[in-house]
Amino acid sequence: MIEVRNLHKRFGAVTAVEDVSFSAADGVVTGLLGPNGAGKTTTLRMLYTLVKPDRGTARIDGLDVAEHPLDVRRAIGVLPDARGLYPRLTAREHARYAGELHGLSGPSLDKRVDELIELLDMKDIANRRAEGFSQGERMKVALARALVHGPRNVLLDEPTNGLDVMSTRAVRTLIRRLKEQGHCILFSSHVMQEVAALCDRIVVVARGRVVAEGTPDELRIRTGKESLEEAFVAVIGTDQGLMQ
Amino acid sequence: MRRLIATVFRKEMKDHLRDRRSVLSALAGPLIGPFIFMAMFTLMASWFREGKPLEVSVIGREHAPSLMAFLQRHGATLTETPKDYEALIEAGKLDAVLIIPPDYGKDFSAGHTAVVQLVVDNSRNQARATIRRLTSLLEGYSGQLAAQRLFARGVSPELAAAVRVDEVDLATPERMAANVLNIIPIFLVFAAFMGGMNVAIDAMAGERERGSLEPLLLNPVPRGAVVVGKWLTTVVLASVAIGVCLGAFLLAVHRVPLQDLGVKARFDIAAVLGMLATVVPLAFFASAGQMLVSTYARSFKEAQTYIQLLLLLPMLPGMLLAVSPIQSQLWMYVIPVFGQQLLIGEVMRGQAVGAMPFLLGALGCAAAAALCLMLTTRLLGEERIIFGRA
């Protein structure tokens, strides 16, 4: 459960996020859609505690991100914008390292890592060093690392960026499965098709503000447009940076 | 907290030890010093080695038979002089040539000062020992004759020598050795900086460059634990480098013909322990300083540039000490790097300094290390460091 109230963030003279409020419920896939530079990544970074909001609050499972950053980090699994791997560690070692940093150890960690290797279909790369992994393989490792502690809330920043069709499908399947398990999933994207294919609720962000929020159907009705695509263009005011 | 530090430490160790090239260079770097040391001393010893027969090239031997007899009596071998002797001296193939002019005998018999010429090239260190021995032989001959002449005239030779200079050499063999051996502290300090350098760069600037810092800080781990875990890895590798360097110096010192140079270095177990007690705390500070600098850098290359510049600074006091040893004061030991270089010099000289300088040195390093680690931890909280990528 994620609740965001009136978040503000400025970087010098640039206002990155200006009054963003929305909520994302458990068992629901919430999409943060907006053109590049709309403030999606900054909003996520404030949620996963690495950027301090100037104003406003964000709570994850009732925990304030500014006041309890360590507890919040335990409650979330994050695929951040940066997905760097350690070239000399294997895929399995990446997942284990993250697990150990979350306080897991022994057989329970082994079992969890095996589950993830199964779930993400990465048996063939599990014991290979990350050096030379393809984009899709790197994504799988980053996802395993993010999910190793079994977080209730999952934050994904542009999860299908740069992936081929097969990898994109794998990520979508994973998101649907997490939803079935009752996780709260928040993911950002600038690709409309991506959001339309996966999301139950859509939060449209432009120039640091939430310009529309609701289910795909609600958005269509509110704007009086036939297709989602036109609905998005109508609420954002431009189609720049929105199309794939 | 301790478990998290251990987790970070184990991961960094595993990760770094798999980087063959970096580990090899960290271990080979500290061997450079002992190698230079060995080569230098072997060469010097071959120049200074005593007991080698003194070979004297003489021109005009027939003009001074009694001088020649004197030289031969004192162990000199007289040799023929090649025609191009000046070129040979300049080339370093001949040490010196003694020329006896034709009118030597005439002046000698008349009681005038008889002149001989010694042709040398003073810019050649190699020839210096031969020249010194030959000069003192010639002076001895001159003095002996002068004394005989005065006696013959009923004058005590003491009247002619108003002042006699007796040289009292205060430099004990150990002290002289320490002056020459000052090269060792420089390289031990160098090892403390070299050993952990690549880890420090990879652990901070490398994380930033790869984009793995953000995922790492997303874990519920206090930043201090991340910093300390990485720092410990750096300290361990720096300490290993120090061990390798010291071990190689030990081997070198025992193999090099130091006694031929008339120097004796103290390099027993106590001295080795003293050096370790001096340099290992330095590794604490060196590692922490490198971590701090590396955190500022956005890429591996950038960090390497900064850290290599940083490496030159601690070399300066060492060079200074090697050239002109200074009288140490207690407060100097607190200054990281400088204090350690002083202290190693004293340990080698065999001076009993007591526990205080060691303690002060370790405290100075620990305080500087703590400051660097705190600053690094604070930097890791800054958005421009976490997200700023090359």
C-alpha cells in the first residue's frame, strides 16, 4: 500500500516534482505514465528513500519514508533506474548478496534464491558471472535482487526499457504473477502501450504534476476520447515523448 | 550492524580477489622497492669493496724509484699506462694515472718540492675509492720523507705539524646504514597506499560508474556499514601488500653484502614487528583517504587520476628524510605518513623510542581514518553522488 500526498522536489532552479498525490493499493498494478522528464523517476526515488522530499509525505504500508527509511526499504522491492551489476559475481551471488543485506541467511535464503531463479527462468545463467550478460539477462538479475526478500510493495522504474520482445513478455508475466499474489505494484513508463497492457490504474504525470488518474475506462470517459492514446494526449496536452 | 559489515566485507573480498590483474598488480607493486634496493646495494658494494689490490698506472716510473718501491711495499701493483689514458679515465675504464715528470729527481735531490700529477675524473664515483687510497699513500710518502729530512737537520718533526686533525666519526655503522636504508620507509608507505588502491577505486567510483551504487543503497543497510565493510577490504589488501613489501626487504637485506659497505642494519624480529606496528595503522588512514577521494570520482579513470596524484604527496616527506635526516620531535609522530616514516627510520637505526611514538602514530592515523570514513558516509547520502553518473 503506497500513499503519496503533495510531494514536492526541486533541484536548484528546476522543479522536478510539483504537488504529486496518488495512492497504489495492494493487489493492484498502478502505472505512473508520463513523458520523459515528467518527474516519474524523482517521485519513485522519494518513495524508495534515496531522495528527500522538500515537502509532502509518502507512506508505504503506513510508514513515512522520511522518518523510517530503513523500515521502508525492508517493505519495498525496487528496480531502480540504475541496474548495474558486479561483473565478477554470478547471477546467484547477486541475489544472495541482496538477501544477506536484508538479513536473510542459511537454508531460507538458499530456498528463496532457488525460487527466484525458477520464477525468472534464469537457471542457465544462475552460476555464470554477470560479465557479458545481455540486457534481458541483466534485467532478470536486477529483478531477482529486488525481490529476494519477498517485499509486499514492488516499485519498478521503466522495467521494460531496452528489452527485446521475449524479455518484455517475461517481465509482464512476472508483474501479473506478483499482482495475483496480492503485492502492491507501482511501475513507471513513458510507453503508453506498456501501461495500457498491464495497469489496473493509471496515474498520468506531466511537468511534475498529476494531470489525470483512474482506470483506463475512466480516463477514456473523462476525456471523451475513443482510444486511450487520444485520451493521454488530451490530458497531457502534447504527444511528445509518449509514443514508442 | 556487525553482520551487515561482515556481509559487505565478504562480498567485496570475493569480488576483488576474482580480479586477477588488479590483485597481481597490488602484489607486484610493493616488490619494486626491494628490487631497486637490492640492485642499488649490490652495485654500491662492488664499488666500495675493500681488499681489492690497488692498481696504479704510472708514467715515468724510472724518475722516482724510491716512490715506486714505497707504493709496491704498501700493496700497490704498478701497471703500464696505455697511450689513450685520458679517454680511458673519462670512459671510466681506468681509475687514475700517476705521472712522474722528468725533473722530479732533480727537484727531489735539491730539496725542492717535487711535483707529481694525478690524473683523475672526479665525477666518477667508481674511481673514488682508488683515488682516495692512492692520495693517502702519496701523502704518507711525503710525510715520511719530510720527517726524515727534519730529523737529519736536528729538528723535531712535531714542530712542522702545528695542528693534527684526528677525525672522530660519530656516525655509528647503524646510523650510516639507516641513512642509506631510508629508502625502505618510503617504499613501505608506498605499499600501504598501493595495496588497497584498486579496491578503494572499484568499491566507490566503480560502483558509481557501473550504476550499482543505487541498488546497493536501496537495501536496508546503514550507509556507515557499507562504508566500513568496503574500507576493511581495502585495509586487508593494503596490509597484505605491506607484508609482501616487508618480507621482500627482509630477504634483500640478508642477501645484500651490506657489511662490505661498512653498514649494519637492524632487521631482526623486533625491528620487523616495530615496522608492522608503524605501517599497518597507516593502512587504516591510506585506505580511508582513498575511499573518500574515490567517492568523489564518477568513474574508475577519474578516481585513478586523483589517487595517483594523492600518492605523490606522502612520498615528499620520505624523500626529504632520505636526503636530510631531521631531529624528530614527539608531536611529529601524530602527523600521518610523516610520523610513520620517521618512526621506521628510528626502528631501523636501532634507537629505543619507547611505546609513545607508536601510540601517537597509530592515534593520528586512526583519527584521520575516522574523519575520512565519516565524510565518505556523509557523501553517500548526497543525491548528486548516488545518482550522478559519468
